[in-house]
Amino acid sequence: MKDLIIVGSGPAGLSAAVYAKRAGLDTLVIEKDPVSGGQILITYEVDNYLGLPGINGFDMGMKFREHADKLGVEFAEGCVSSILREKEGSDTETPVFKIVTDQGEYETKSVILATGAAHNKLGIKGEEEFTGRGVSYCATCDGAFFRNKVAVVNGGGDVAVEDAIFLARGCSKVYLVHRRDELRAAKILQDELFALDNVEMIWDSVIEEVKGDNKVSSVLVKNVKTGETKDVETDALFVAIGIHPLTESFAGLCDMDDSGYIIADEGGATSTPGVFVAGDSRKKRLRQIVTAVADGANAVTSVQDFFVGKK
């Protein structure tokens, strides 16, 4: 029986692990992948984390894990298939949760869900190959690396338009590729976008391939109405077609919104006592490494409050 089990060991999960260990909680971290770190492992360079400008994403993930290891945090590898509120503990206010994984089952008095979210991908040739070398899913994370260069954004919703506006402030040229002849984004965003001289729309089009040598040099764009294709030279491709939380295994455990994001307060407390959330799977405004790390710290504080009856 553990005091706390943390599901996931990205920045949120590892931050929670460090705070939990320092708080003296008997803690286990369950991670489905062989290596901790989450999405930052495939990030070529991180330039917006305080005190570590320009650090390689993989190196950052390793530093986070090393910190947890140094404190003696216990880890187990496994893919969580379900979490069940099994019974009440000896203290009638403390539930017992059963964590079911493909490697075995665990019992705990509390849970922090830190499984994160995944970006929707185009599924085209070259996308995986050049991820971190010109292909990005976060303009605010990586846009600064392409100052005075050319960027392509793919998408038509609010995020895609916001990304194009953000990139246009530093890039020499921005192309926005959309499969339809009108955008889905809010009109106020569209008005701002269309007023920019260095943004060019590529309507009725999809990206079929990312090309390059060691980094992105162009994308192959196809017009869905005419079938015509052309290469658009660019230094970067920003894919902005949405993200999805990795919360399918927790359906029914606590309240979620229509997209599957877990609804919680700022401390990470969900609708189910004893269940907390940290990181990108939480419903919130900004999903960055720094907010994930903060979520982990807040969630452990909420766990401690839960045990002493404040929650």
C-alpha cells in the first residue's frame, strides 16, 4: 500500500515525485515508456525554461529524472489500463485505489495523474524524421529559433492563427496552409492575421511531405481542388491541428470536459477525493514545461492537505 502513486514521469510527474519524496510520502511513479521525460525528450532545444536557456530537451528530461533518482524515488514500468476506487481504508475518509497495469496491480491511498497530452500529427512522410529539426507542434516553445527565417503553419483554427500571428513577429515570412477556403478561427484573430504583410495564405491545400537533409528545407503542398502540387521552401513546419489528452484509461474516475481534459482546481484536486492531476492532461490555459512542473508541486501540496483533512 502506497501513500501516493504518480502515473506518468514527464515534467509534471517528476516534479511531483521530487516534492512527494521530500514530503516523506511513500511514493511510486509508474511510467509506460523505458525513459522518463515525456514530450521534452523529442524537443531539440528548450529556450524558455528559466535558468536553462538552450538546453537540449533530452538532457533536460535526464536532469529531471536524475533529481528524482538522487532522492530515491521508486519507479515502475507499466502501462496503466484502469484505476479503480476499490474500498475505504482503515480511516473511513481515506479511499483505496487499485492501479491496474500490464505489469501488475498496485494499491494506493492517493493518485496523481500526470500522463500529459499528445499533439495530433499529420501522418505524412518526413514528419517523424524531422520532428525537433524543423517540425514543431509548439510555436511559443520553438518560434524563437526561426527568427528572420521562413515558417509554415498548418491548420485553420484559433491555435493555428495565433501561431501564425506569433511567428510573424519574428519570422521574415509565414505561410498558413489550410485545407479549406476559409478559416475556423475567431473573426478577431482572422482580422489580425490578414493585416500582416508577411503572412501568406495557401488555401484549399494540404501538406503531403516534409523534405530536407539534416533539417527541414521545404514542404510539398497539394491543392485539394486542382490536385496541383508545389514545393514551398521553409525552415520550419508548425503543425497546429489540435492536441488530445492521454486520459482514456481514466474514463469515469473523475470529471472531464468533452475533450477528455481532467477538470481540477489550481491545486490539482479533481472531483474524486484522493485523485489529483498535474500537467498537460489538466484543463488549463497554458501547457508548457514550467506550468507542468508547477502543477506537480501544487498537486503534492494538495495530497498533503488531503491526508490531514483539509480537502
